[in-house]
Amino acid sequence: MFCSGRRGQLLTTDFILSLAIFLAILLASMNIWANVDTQIKDAEARRDMQAITTDVSENLVRNPGYPKDWTNETVRVIGLAKDEHVIEIGKILQLKHTDYDKVRDLLRLGNYNYRIWITDAAGYDLTSGIVRGPVAVIVHKKSGMEYAKMLDKSVVTWDLYYDDSAIGVEKIDAPAANGFSARYKYPTTLPLTTKDSLNTLMSNQSSYRTVIIEDIGLQNDSVADISQLVDFVNRGGVLIYTDTDVPQPKKPLIENWSRMSFEANSNPVISYVNNSAPLLANSSLKDNITFSSHQRDVFRDKFNTDIPLNFISNSTSTRCQICWWDYGFGRIYYIENNQGWIYNASDAQTYSLTPFLNIVGENMTMGISPNNGTDLVSIRRMAILSGFEREVVNVNLVVWR
């Protein structure tokens, strides 16, 4: 009896131990299977998110959307393309001002979140205006700081170059007196002149993609080495030149090397909007533009042919007060005077021209930012920006759960 009982006790102990081991293995297997199942589902979800992101990004740069000229109110299919891989700024801005959930539904993203933004080839965020950062602005007097004010309210990186007459106070007080956030730069050589400021800017030209010469009235013989400015534009830089409204207009700095000629008019000339892109925003064809009584018109290039491109013209196609043209690998924008007026035909009202000038424009970022550590898929597509045909941009799309 004693041996039989001992044997039964041993069997019971072995059984319990074996059952415990079995249950432990079963639970471990179940946990492993649960983890494997979760990983499989996560992988499938990520493949789904990857496929959706790929399709959406491809459609954005290849599809014009529907209707073809859609707005944030009329859009039924979202696409940014004018032609395949040529995207339109206007559609980007319409998308930016479309309700977030509406965009998500139209892109068929389901419950996924998104962010879309446009950058240049170097990774800088682009705005819808004509400047490409970083920007250098040179001014001569307080009244010529309209573009500096625009830049100071934007996300664009910029510097201001000036001479003493630009600020009207000592240089050390200039930032506080004017409230600008830009880094102030000026020559160390005294006496300080506009010529010195421009030459100092040109010595730093490799730091900039855009140079704005605002209301300084310089002529070619005022600059020690104009070839540096020529090289800047020829290598792909953007030059925005605003002339000075003075009683005796002089030929602007860019005439001798840019193939353009200029003619001074003593009487006002009413021009009209011939093609609003890319320098004018919110204007309509045939809107009238009026400048003050003394003005300089782009007339023709040195070969007596029409200027290559212009978007504000008077009755003849060979002259205009506001225009742009390509030079080398870069571009020049000429604005006769930023103190003009525009008569808007749609509401029969006259407005200051400055707010219509698309110098900075809006940032081209849409959607919301993902949180750190979020499971996401990011795709970048290259495209051409319509109106800036020589510029390759990146359409960046991030989708996440």
C-alpha cells in the first residue's frame, strides 16, 4: 500500500509538472502567434499605406484633376498638373484652402492623415511668389522698403543691405527702429554709399538665390563691378529690379547687359494686364495699371525685336512698365515703380499696386504635421513649376496612421 501510494503521488506530480510545461509552451506559442499576427497585419497595413501614398503622389503630378480648372469649391478629383509633371501654383493654393477632411476624402486616404509641401531642389520650402530664398534686398531710402516689409512677414530667409539714407537713423539702431527680423549687412568702408552696399552684396552673392534692388536709382557707371551681378543672374539667380520715380528718370542698372532698352516718358501711360502670371496675383486680364508722371518703359532688346516675355503692356507689344525675361540660366523681373495703381475691372475700384505684386506669395504647405515616432510613409516626386519652367521642384507627401 505504501509503495502504491508513493507511486501515485509521483505520477500526480509528474502530470502536474508536464501540464504546467505544456501550458507554458501553449501560452508562449499563443503570444508568439499574436505577435506574428500583429506584425503581419502591420505589414499589410503599411503595404496598403505605401500603395495609397504612391498612387496619390503620382496622381498629384500627372493628373490635372476634375474639372480641369477646379477650385476649392468645385473640385471633384484632385490633381495639380497642367501637363504631365508640370504643376500649377494656382491649383496648389486652391488645395491649400480646401477643407482638410474634404481633401482626405477626395484623395481616398480613408482614416490616414496627410501633409503635402513643395520644396526646391536644395530642400528649401517654396512660396507661391517669385522670390527664391535666401534673398538679399538692397534699398536706398525708407520709401523703397515695400519688398523688405513683405519678406519680413514671410518664412523666407533674407538679408537687408542699405546705406545711411535708407534708415534715417544710425546703423546700430536700425533693426529696433524698423522692426525687421532680417540680419542687417552693410559695408565697413566709409563714407557709406549705395555703390558700396551693392558691391558688398555682390561679394556675398553665393549666399543668395534672389537679389532685390529696390528704389536705389543706380546707373551702370555707379557700380564698380557690374559683372558680378551679370554672373549672378547668368548662373541661375533671380533679379528683381524696381526703378526710382524721380523727376528726371535715368536708365536703370540692367540696361547695358540685359539686352533690353529703356525709354523715359514724361506723361502717364495707362497699361493693362496682358498676362497675370507669375508676377501679379488676384488680377484680371485687361485691368488697367497706372504709374506716376515720370516713368521708364522696357522698350525692346538691342536687336530691335520684341522683349521675350511681358505681362503688362500698353497698346504696343514692344514696351511695358512691368515684365520679366530670362537671362542665361536666371531671370530678371522689372517693375517700373511699386507705387503705381491698379484699376480692378471686376469691382470697378482702384487699388495700390503693391499688394498685387506676387513677390513673396503664400507658403505651399498643406495638411498637418505628423507626431514624432508616427508610423508613416513619405514619397517625393520631382516636377516642373508652371511659370518657372527652368526650375525643378519636389512635391513631398507624407501619409500616416
